Amino acid sequence: MKVTQVLKEYSENVDVEIGESLKTIDPSSLGEASAHLTKAGGKKMRPALVVLCCEAVGGRKEDAFKTAAAVELIHTFSLIHDDIMDKDDMRRGKPSVHAIWGEPMAILAGDTIFSKAFESILETNIEHVQPQRIMRAMSAAVDACVKLCEGQALDIGFEGKLDVKEDEYLNMIYKKTAALISAATKAGALIGGGTDEQIDALAEYGRLIGMAFQIQDDYLDVVSDAEEIGKPVGSDIVKGKMTLMVVNTLSKASDEDKERLIYILNQNDESLVDDAIALFEKYGAIEYTRNIALEDVKTAKELLNVLDDSDAKTALELFADFVIERTH
């Protein structure tokens, strides 16, 4: 069993649900803008986790498709608005929504699919899933949406701030990335009829692999080659972004090295990337970052002991490994 096979298998069902959810949007220009990114590929990791967690606690995968679609719609809404804020004209190798339809329509498209997400959860079949569990899944999604916005606001607040502490950075990536993945795994366990112990364990599993996913992104930015990650190596450094490596290096560096790294981050200069990486290596920040991701994944896999053995459990174990073995 490969993670890519699991993603392909589940994404087909989720794509059908998303298509059904968005086909009634009027006018057609808003419908096209809303559907644009959902058709542009993407790993579909979050919806697959919803379905797998439903199955892993003994539920029927069909019951989880609408919640899985909702989670993917929430993720897509966040990408549309992120692209507007970051002025990114490309997403998944295609023009971003605002680059085609303009910012006002892109904002409306994001708002529309955000609303459609909650409609999708509410359409879960109550013949097979208790209404109380559907509402708890809805609550998990709502909480994740608030955290997404909080995380984005924190990230914006970090721009130009060079005294970010490690716990502040980890809190930001939890809210911006890991919270929705945790909501996905928790909602899947709820829809599948899991016990409170299983629901809590899978929510924490999702949080940990979500943290590892973002930390691995930080790591790949400096250790991969450009073809593997699909962007220039050190692009986070060129943009002056706060990453775990930057935060860790600044916390340990001599005054002279700290000044040098801050200078590099402020220059927007690709020729200085190697200098920054040399500083990361000097203070052990690359290895430190990698080890945190590895530890999060190890703990996440141990949490799966609350589940009976099944193909879904095996897939969740593979997912955890995939987070830190991927190269892009």
C-alpha cells in the first residue's frame, strides 16, 4: 500500500462530493471561480484523513465523504485568500483565482466555498450517523477555521519581527496548518462512531502530523534541490520568512552571526542563501528542525495503538511516515 494510491482512491469520491456541492452556484462566473482550485490537483491529504479515521474506528467510509469534502473546501478557501494576501499569481502550477477573475470575485469565491463546507457537513446521512456526532464534527471544523485565521494573522505579525520565540512560531504553525489536519482526523473519528479515547487520540495524531508537515516544509526549503520542491532552494530565506531554522539559529547565534542572518533575511537576495544555510549548519538548526519533525511523527504513530488493526490503521501509519519522507 502506498500513500499516493490511498490519496488517489479517496480523492475521486471527494471530488464527486465537491462537484455536487458547487454545481448550483449562480452566476456561472462565481461557480467557475469557486471550483477553479478544486480542479487544479493538490494532494487531498486532509479529506483522505477524514475518511481513513472514520474507517479506522469501524465506520463506513461513505458516511465520511461529505465531511471530507467540507475539510477540502475549507482548505481551498484558505488558499484563495492566502494568494490574495500574498499577491501570488500561481497555485498548483495554474493561475490563482484572483489572477483570472480579479480580487473581488476571488474573495467572493472563497466566501462561497467556506459556506458550502458547512452545508456539506450538515448533509451527512443521519440514518447512519448520530446528529450529535455531526454537530461535534461541525464544531471541530468551525474551531479550525477560527484558528486558521488566527494563524494567518500571527504569520503576518511576524513579518519584520526578528525576535520571534520558538513557542510563538510553533503556535503559529499549529493554528495555520496543524489545526485543520487535527480537525480532519477528529471529525473522521466522530463520524465513524469512535470512542472518546479514539477521538482524542486521532485529533492529537492529526495535530502532530500537521506540525511535522509544516516543519518538514521548512527543512525541505534548504536541503532539497529546486526540481524536487518545485521552487528555488532557500526561497523562504529570500523572502525573509520566519522558519523554525531561523528562530532556532537566532536564539543561539553570537551577536555577529545574528546580525549577519538578520541582514540576509532583509536583503531579498538569492546569492546570500548559501550564507544563511551555513549559519543554520553552524548552530545545528537544520538537524534540530528535522529531529522535531521525526519526534512528532513517532509520537503520532504511537497514538494509533488505540485502534484495532485494519487497512485504515496501516494507511494512517504510512501517512505519518509520508509527512517526513516526502521530497516536495
